[in-house]
Amino acid sequence: MPAIKILVVEDDLLIAEEICNALHKAGYEVSAVADTCSGALEAAKKEAPDLVFMDIKISGEADGIETAEKLKQLGDFPIIFLTNLHDKPTLQRAMRVNPANYLAKPFSSQQLLVSIQHALFNFSENRTASIQAATLPVNEIIALPDVVFIRDKAGNFRKQEIAEILYIEADRAYCTIYTTKDTYVQTSSMAHIREKMKHPHLIQVSRSHMVNMNKIDGIKGNMLLIRDMEIKIGGQFRDAFLQRLNLVR
């Protein structure tokens, strides 16, 4: 599963290095490090990040808030503001950018990692007005177009392309997500998974199975073939499923 790509915009080299080290240790990918507005824009154009750490007080032609506004024009991704400023006018300017989170300097590695989890959650739920104090559930799925972020056993969110999901299997209070490379067990019901992972390629074919339409290798009677797995099509789901297929009879 591809790691979440994070752009770090910070003009203090020591702080930037500390951030990068903490991210690498936690399994995140640093897509680039920039210390100016122009550098951040160039990096984002070269490789779109999944999340941005943005120091408000960077040097150069524009501060972090102006840089964030320009980055928002390139793509819609969560931004975490890094700051040791507490004056009201600056914070009011920052709020207009709708950041997904704030992180006050100085901060620990643990605070840094928690801020990422909160930012992804706030961003996906459009809760950018305030920072959530509560801890997220152990297993949580955050959905964006064509991508979901799944919390792994270590408590970190991992980016998963919808295109790489094979099928999802429910067993009472648990759901297992099978992908081309990984398997994830979530303490969630099928109804919760279906709500969180709405996508035209994912369709429920039985009470206990959702499949990726693009990963179906064949159909044998009432059974779907996905790699070496056979999944039975439930009676109440059969008509809706067949309507989605392009069958040549």
C-alpha cells in the first residue's frame, strides 16, 4: 500500500529535519521539503501531496498563509499549520484557509503524528473549524475520491487506492479488506464500511461481501471469481449486480 505523501514547508532546517525523521519512522513518505512559497508550489506541482505541514512564518515573498492559499488552487488536500504565533489577526487569517489542523511549536514527535490523524479526520469530515480533542477509534476509514485512508495495527493511517481493493468480507462485527498487496481487519459492520467507502466500482453482492467490479475475473453460475476466491452472489443483490455488468450473451 502506498505511503501517505507529505510536503513539509519549513524554513528552519533543524525543525524540518526533525519533522522528516519523525515522519519516516512512522512510515510516511516525505514528498519534498521547501522553505519558500515558490519552492512549495513547485514541489506540489511536481508531485501532489496527500497532506502539507506549513510553517506560518516562512521567509520569502509570501508567508505560510499566503502559500497555503496558493496551494489550495493546485489541489484540495489537508494543511497543518505550524506556528509559534498567537496573535489574533494572524490566526484569523489562517482560519480563512480552512486548515485541517494547527500544531504549536515546540512539539513532540507524538504530537506531530497525532496531528496528522486529526487532520485527515477533520479534512474528510469537513470539520476544519476546530480541532477534535477525542481520540479516533482504533479502526477508522477516511474516504476521499478514489482513495481511502485505513488505520493499520500500529495506529497510523495508510493510503489505499480504491483500484487496488479486491473485495471486502464481513464477519459479524468485523470486516476484512482484501487488496492486491495487503489485508486489513476493521472492527466495523458492513453497513459502516459501505457508507464510508462509497465508490462506483465497489458494489455489495451479498450480506457479507462487497467487490471491486474491475477485479472480477469471471462469473460461474452464482459465483464471482476474484483471483482464487469464489464469492456467492446473494439473491436480493443479484439483479442490481447484473445491471451493472456489461454482459455479452
